[in-house]
Amino acid sequence: MNVVFVNYHDFTSNSAVHIFNLANELVELGAGCAVAVPADPATVAVVGAPSFQVLDFRDARNGTLRFPDDGAPALVHAWTPRELVRELTEELASRYGCPYVVHLEDNEDVITADSLGLTLEQLHAAPPGDLEAIPSTRAHPLRMRAFLAGAAGMTVIINRLLEFQPPGVPAEIVWPAFEPELFTPDPAEPGLRRELGIGDGDSVLVYAGNVHTSNAAEVRSLYLAVAALNRAGRPLKLVRLGRDYVRFIERELRSVERHVIRVPMQPRSEVPRYMRLADVLVQSGRPDGFNDYRLPSKLPEFLATGRPVVLPATNIGRFLEDGKECVLLRRGDALEIAGIIERLLDDPEQRVRLAEGARAFAERNFSWVASAHKLKRFYDRVLGLRPTPLHVPDAALHRVRDRYAGRVPPRLSYATVRDYCDSADHLPSLATANEDMKDVQRPWALKAILGSLAPGARLLEIGAGEPIVADLLVRLGYDVTVVDPYDGRDRGPAEFEATRAAYPRVRIIRGLFPRDVEEERFDCIYSISVLEHLPSAAIDDVCAQLRRLTRDGGYTIHAIDHVVRGAGDAHHLARLRRIASSLGIAEGELEQLLAQLADDADTYFLSAESHNRWRAGVPYDEFPMRRCVSIQLCVPIGGAG
């Protein structure tokens, strides 16, 4: 697979840092990569040594793209839908006859409106002729939507950007990360403090970011907070990296800048040295139409540096625990920022707790390797290629095994938000692999098996499709067989040979249960989102075979999609009752569980975003929202009880 990335700016932009790291990791996964920037491709040296071709737009247009296999690009990845990127992407896709994917990292309409001095409403109401004034460095609101609609896929930096997803276009969330060898929680360098003129009694904030029309007001609030604290008698310096594209401090407030230490453009390898000077790291801002749709690239780096981090209660702040992993800003004004900084500087113990929580969150959630694996899997899906196995490092997988060993789940339960969040903390790749109900079901099934059976147990997964859980279990020492027809039924995969080649550690049988395994017996037979697809007439026989082919002392474990309310709910209830009864669950026990989950605030329901992905372009009236949960069975067989 050859991929060409098209970026809107050279390698001094934060977006280029993302592309650089993802492209280098994709090369490690066997992909060929090239990165085209408008000009100055030599700026790649600021970031590091690339494992991919770097070229400018002119050379890309001249046909000088080169890949190790001397082939053509299989895919063009447009890094934002801005006009100059859109134009080159469509040109390359047409020339090479390949699809393209579009990446969103901002609410481009807000950025375009801000740059033109318009409100969002005015931009959307503007006649098409007036939009011709939009520069090539911004996204055209009408052309952007047509560009997205023509894409083979879409990647986004944060889930709110999925609001721009056209019907029928698959999408993937790809978080940025940090380089673990650079962004470390090491102490500040005393020599660097002295070099910058920071006094022994000075506290330090560090802000590494550019200022432009859309964030000028919030950076101004940070500057004013620094000035206010100094006026109150607390010596405080702001070490500032990044460029200013707009003036954001009025002439009468220029006195603020005496507390600011400006640092010129630094190579990527030097940036962490400056970040480690900080007593507190602040990303100013508040929830709004700009911040809700972004994930500032500096935030993974802030958190990884192991310093207390203050950030808005939006974008990535929605995933962090206030007071434990960060401090959240609600208003984002100078007064609020100054108050939080003052409290943190007066409480060294809280700073230590926040720093530890920040670093732990970063280690769990931000990895260029994991993000590249996720991106490669998405490319495979878009291109219909052999899937790439899910990336879970061995150390993380063994920590999961040790955490859940011996924790046998109830024989009848339902998915909860608590369990999903636990999976997101400890199995983040698995808990985000599908962006639908499987993101709670797969981790639960894995944890249920780890809790119920020791490594070495013989397992059978029915209808695995892509055998993600089976592969993880094999890596942990289980003997796993998968049986699946691989014929595309129920929106399942049909690529048998590609799946078998991608997962060589798993024994995969192309067939049906029980017919094609009926001479074998297992310690556990499990399924994930399968039993609800059984024909009603087959339920009793399949459940009887589940019990017959599971050894005494074993378990049969299943996660079942169930519609509680909405189209098909009566049919789903009748089917669920029959499955439960056939596996030995009393009707009263099931009814009690269903009543409990209906009133439980912790019940994990299918989200609107996931439903929209399931809808896949079908008119909403033909596929309306349903209240869907996961019913979970971990039924002991014989002596296992």
C-alpha cells in the first residue's frame, strides 16, 4: 500500500508533526509513504529524519512521487479540506485513479468565518459569489462538503467532527500522540532557567502554540492572567514558543509582555526542554464552536511532560478527570485562569497528584504506534485489503491478564458505562476499534474469558468476523479456534483468505456452528454480537449444541445486541427470552434484569453517532434510532457453577 499525504503547510506546522510520526510508523508497518507540502520541504529537518519521501506541491504535480516499490499511490490522504489541499488531492486522485481520504482537525467553517471577519451564520448565509474571496489556505464551505462527500473515507482528530461525516462515508477517530523518548517527566534544567533569565523565585508557565484569529482571545486571557498574578505580588514568567499570525495584545497592554519570555523556533527535539521548565501548563479557552471541534496537539505533550495541566472543559478535557488528571476551565477568562494557577502554586501536593495523573493518562491514551495501527486498519477497510491486527503491546496485554484473572462475571448482566470506561482505560485500542456496540462487547468478552478460564484453555469463537479478541487470547496462551462462514451475511466479512493471512496465530474454520465443529469439545464457546442474528427456528438447537460441545466445568459466554425500545423490540425480546431460556436462565431472572437496566443511569446504550454509522446512508425513516443495549451471558456448564 502506498499513501501520499497532502498537508496545507510545511513541517513547521503542528499538523505536519502528526503526519511525520504517522507516516514513519506506517512505513514500519510495510506501507510506502510520501508527504507533499506547499513549499519548503526541507523544513522536515525541524521535526526529524523521515522514512518517507518529502516533496513540495510542484514536484507532486510534476509526477515525481516515488515509493520503494516504484508503484503508484493507492490512496491520497488530504490533511484538512482547505482549498490548496483539496485541489492537489483531487488532481492526484484523478491522475492515479485512486481514492482519497480527508482528515478533519478543526471546525473549518469557524476558521474560515474568523479569517473573513464573519460570524458562522453570516458565512453560511453568504451567496456563492461572495465566497470566491476565500483564500486557498482556508476551506470553502460548499466545496468542502462536496469534497467530503466524494471521499472514500474520513479521519477526524476528535469525535465532534463526525458531525461533518457525509452519509455512507466511513470514518475513523485518530488521536495525536507524543514521542516518549522526548516528552518525559524529567526535572527542569537549571541551566536553561538561567539562560532565559528566570529568577530563583519565579514560577513558570509554558505555552507552546501559535496565535491566529480563532484563538487570539483565549491566548490574550492567558497573558492577562500572568499580568494579574505579577501585579498581585507573585513573580511569574510565561515561556512562549510559537508564532503570532495576528496582534492580540493592545498597545496599552504591552506592559504584559515584560513577563513573557519569547523563544525562537526550535527543532522538535528541543521543545520538551522548554516544557519541563513549567510549574503549570495551561491551554486557555472555553467550550465553543472552535474548541469543541479540536484537540490541540500540544495537549498530549503537556500531559506526557508530567506537569499539572489546566485545559478547557471540552475536546480532550471531556475524557480527563477534573482534579485528578487535570484542572478544567469552565469560562476560560483571565480571572479564572489566574485563580487556578494561584491555587496550584500554593499547593505542591496537588501539583504532584495532577502531574502523576496527567502522565498516566498520556501513557494510556497517546501513542503514535497505536494511532498508526488504527489508521492502517482504516486504510485496509477503505481499500478492501487484508485487515491489520489490532495493536496492543505485550506489556499492556499482560497487565490486562493479571488485572482480570479470577474475576468471573455474573452469568447474566448488561453492559455499563463503568465497564466501558474501565475498558477504555486498560484496553483503549480494543474499546475504540469499531465505534459501535462492539467497543463495549469485545473488551467485556475478553475480560470475561480471562476471569473465567486460565491460559491454555481451549476456546471456540462463533461468527468472529475479524478475530480481534481471538488473536489477543492466543497471544495470552489460549488455544483458540474461530468458525465463521465468511460469506458477507449480516454485514459480516467475506474475505476469508485475507483474514486467515492477517491472523496466522488463530485457527480459522470457514463454516457454520455446530455443523463444522461438532466432533470437537471446548472449555469455552463464546460469541460477540452473533446470537441475535440466529433464525428463530435455529435458537434451541444452537443453544443445545453450545452446551453439548462445552466441557463440564467450562463456560459459554456471549454478548448479545438487544433492542429495548424501537423498531423490532418485540421480536428482539422474544428472541432474547428464547436464547436465555435455552441456556438455563429463568424467565423471571431475565425480566428483572431488563427492568433494572431501563432505570439504571449507568446502562451503556448505543449512541446516536454509532447508530448513524450503522445506518450507512439508509434514509433515517427506514432505519430510525432504537434503544439498544448489550445483554451479557457467562453461563457455567456443569461443574463450573
